[in-house]
Amino acid sequence: MGLYAAIAVRSFRRYATYRAATVAGAFTNTVFGLIVAHTYLALWDERPALGGYDVAQAVTFVWLGQALLAAMSLLGGGFEEELGERIRTGDVAVDLYRPVNLQLWWLCADLGRAGYHLLGRGLVPVLVGGCLFDLRVPTGPARWFAFLVSVLLGIVVSFALRYLVALSGFWLLDGSGVRTVGVLTAVFFSGMLLPLTLFPGWLGELARALPWSALLQVPADVYLGRHAGGELVGAMAFQAGWAVVLLATGQALTAMATRRVVVQGG
Amino acid sequence: MRGYLFIAAMWMRSTLTYRTSFVLLTLAQLVTSGLDFVVIAVMFAHTDTLGGFELGEVAFLYGTSGVALGLADLLVGSAQQVGRRIRDGSLDVLLVRPVPVFAQVAADRFALRRLGRLTQTGAALAWSLVLLDVDWTWDRVLLLPWMLLSGTAIFAGIYVLGAAFQFWAADAAEVQNAFTHGGNTLTQFPPHVFARDLVRGVTFVVPLAFVNWMPALHVLDRPDPLGLPAFADFASPVVAAAVCGVAALAWRAAVRGYRSTGS
């Protein structure tokens, strides 16, 4: 346990080293939040209550998206590139003979990274957005707690998805294509483009059932208080369910991959 | 210029060696840039007008801004990778070659796959022209290539400014995205959607409004929310020249002040 905590803490510190990058990222998130929030205002001006959100909720959704963008690693750039590269070069052999679980190792590293990105790149956009727009804030500590749990579950689902993407490198060697597809799918199906309740018909149903909705749509709805009582439990069970399924798949595929891995050279 | 073409041709040959990868990455670029258009399409599935603009008009803004960014990205977008060369010191190699550093940096890893964005936004622009009900007088016809070229130059200038900025703060390279891709997202939508102060900012401080808003408002026969004099509709090339001038000075200062990593 101590080992895994140590990995998470060091990963947090590793990302915290690059302060200029954090400032630049928070700045970019804020600029995008500003632009997108105005387009939502225009849309909700035409269609109040669209997708079940009022104007304030819609704008809050935008800023939540910008705040969670880095933590959920929606645009990539997390551990999956590093692991993919280690698989390609064969360095992964070093990881495999460590007496730790490969998936758990990277999960802890990614949790540390996500924790840093949540603070370093999440707070500034929301604060700036809160100064410029009328944003919703959860009432009461219970809803805040539910939101944080939902974000944590979202990060785990995000990790599990990207771990599978990285593992594809064992079979494909160059994982950059799969990574690109992974990012595209995540952006499209997480609610980052538009809230998934705005997607028409079956596409909306599908998007809300896929694991990517656990990354942004569900945490945002929890934050906005759209789920009450049993529904709230259901939303989190949805996230936890996907987390378990995806992590188990990752575990099984790791076992398969390590059996076929051949490291060149000596 | 010859150096630029030579290096670009070399990288094209290099990428075309892995044909499948090239096709996939180009398609991925096409889809990535198309996602922005999906947003607009979904929005218009729920409404007929956005900020008083119809789908055809927003598609026109989307197309003009996207083509400008696509061209600028294709031509000088590689310059944004200069940060890596500064960090690992490999910029030194470029400095001793008998070709202008800028030409080398702009053509470095020239990515033909960026045609993906250009194709997608170009198609959207063509589609918007079919959809639009515009009285195509000669000034409007001339404004179209006029704004695409100026828009390309403005975005190119911003790319170069971003590259120069990396000489001082290589880690903060992402700031540039706020102005290139952020500027692209911004100018896909009509200026009437945004707060007056934001529009002022992107008119007078970072002149993104001249990428397409000002000339497009003239083409679409729409009032300008800031009420600028009529010549502003045609001022894009002047603004573009100014942006490129500032970018050139910044680049010169950056390269002159460059000290190697010392390794």
C-alpha cells in the first residue's frame, strides 16, 4: 500500500515541477471556457431549458468541462504515451520484472497526475468563470462529496480506457493511431463537445451508456444536482461498474500481453 | 524559400513511405477538425438561428476561419515544435546550416497530413457558398480570396510569435493554442454571440476579428457589432502585414538572443 501511495505522490510532484506549463494550460482552458460559454449562452438564449439544463447550468457545464479536461486527460498526453513508448522500445521489460502489478503501478501514477491537474488546471478556469458568469455551486457538503467521488471514479474510468489504448502497443507496436482514435472518441462521447443530452435520438442513448460519459457528463450532472437519492447512487454505480469492467479487461489483457512479449536485443 | 521547399519535399517523401499511417493520420486530422462542425450541426438541430445567424452563415464563418488556420498550420505550423529543439539543443545544428533558420524550423517535420483539416474546412466553405443567399457583387467576390489569404497570414504570424515565445518559456508552449485553435473556435461563430469587450479585445489587441469577421460581415451584409468604419471590412491585409511584421521582429530577437543549452 505504501508503495502505491509513494508512486502517486511522486507522480503528483513530477507534474508539479512544470509550473510554466501549468500556468499556460490553465490560461488556455480559461480562454476556451470564455469562448464556448458565450456560444452556449447564444444557444440557450434561443432554446431555454435545452437538454434539461437552464442557462446557468449550461454555462456551469462548460466551465466544469474546462476544469476537468486535463484531469480526465481527455486530449491525451498522460501516461499512455509513456507506457506506449516503453512497450515500443522494450523498456516495458523493466516494468514487468518489478514485483508490482503493472496496471496498478500506472493507475497510481495517473491518480497522482490527475490530482495535480485537478488543482493546478481546474481551479483557475472555474474561478475566472465564476467571476464572469453566473455559475451554479453545489449546496451543502453532501453534494460536494458526491461530486468529488464521481470525479475520482471518472478518473479511474479514464485511466482504464487509456491503459487499454496503451496495451494495444503490444500487438501493434506503434500505438499513435489508436491513441488518436482514443482521444477523438473521448472528446466526442464524454460531453466535452456538447452535453450528451443534446445528442439526437439513439446517438444520445448510446453516448450516455458508453464509459466515456463517466468522464464528464456524469460528474457534471452530479455537480449540478441533476440526480437525487437513488438516481445519484445509480449514476455512481454506472461509473464504478465501468471502472471494474475496464480494469478487469486491462488485467486480463496484461496477462495475455506479457505471455507474448518478446524483448529484442540483449 | 528554396531551402523551405527542399526540406518540406524531403519530409513529404519520408511520410509517404508509411502510406497506411499517412492515410490514417490524415483521416484522423479530418475527423478532429470535423468535430467542431459537429458541434455547430448539433446546435442547429436545436435552433434555426444562433446570435441571429443562420446555418449557412455560420458555416461560412467556420469555413473561412478553418481554411485560414489549415493553410497557416500546413505552411508554418511546424514552427511550434521549436521548443523541443531548444530544450535538447538540436537547434544549434540548424543554426550552422547555410539555410535561413526560419525556413528550416517552418519546414521541420513538414506534415502533409494537415491537408486533412484543409480538406474538411474547404468542403464546409464550399457547402456554405451553396447554402448562402448572397448578392455576389464584385467586391464580395474579391473579398473571399482576400480574407482567406489575410486570415492565413494572421494565423501564420501568431504561429511564429508563439514559436518565438518558446525561446523564453519553452514549457509554456500551450499558450499558443489559446490564440490559434482558440481563435479558430472563436471566429467560427458570429461576433454578435460574444461579449462586447471580448470582441474589442480580438479586434484591437489580438486582431483575430480580421481573420474573417470583418470581411465576412461585409459579404453577409451584416452590421458590425463595434460599428467600425466601412474600411475596416477591407483592412485585413494591412492588419495581417502588421501581425507578420511584429512576428518577424519577435523571431529575429528570439534567434539573436538564443543561447544553446550548453550541453
